[in-house]
Amino acid sequence: MTQKAMKESLIRQLELRGMKAEFYTDLIDDYVYYWSLKKKLIADIKAKGLRYETINGNGVTVEKANESVVNLQKTTATMLKILADLKLKEPVPEPESSMDGYL
């Protein structure tokens, strides 16, 4: 799914709920930002793993926890909070057309 497709889907769901204020669009923009950040964090975890080796200030190789793991958890929690604020926990069904079911 692309950022554009996700944003359009979220906006459509808000429109079906009658939530058209600019405040809601701003929250959607925040959600899309966090979504792209989440993708980057996942890529970093795949590349480095849960822990990685680095050289400290004394020139000694040490193993460190990948901060992307904790940041991924925080980002996901924030995304879920935004969806809750937008009341988008469940998809809104499209209104049925009067022509549905007819050939």
C-alpha cells in the first residue's frame, strides 16, 4: 500500500462518518508520517537485528540494543492512538447503491 492510497482511504472513511474538519485531515497527515517512519524502523531492524555491534568512544567493540525496536513500539502505539482519536478502529462500509444486486 502506498502513502497516497492509505491517506485517500482514511479520508474516505472520515467522509463516510461525516468528519470533514481540517483537524481530522491534520491527524491523517500525522498518521501517514508515522506509517512511513514505521517502515524505516522495520527496515533498520531487519538490517541490524535486535542488537548490533559498534565501537564505543574508547575504541572497544560493544554490543548495543537496536533503539529502533523501542521506537517501533512507540510509533505503533502512537498510530493506534491516532486511529482511536479518528474513530477508525473498524472500516466504515460503503453506502449501498440502489443498483446493487441488479444486472
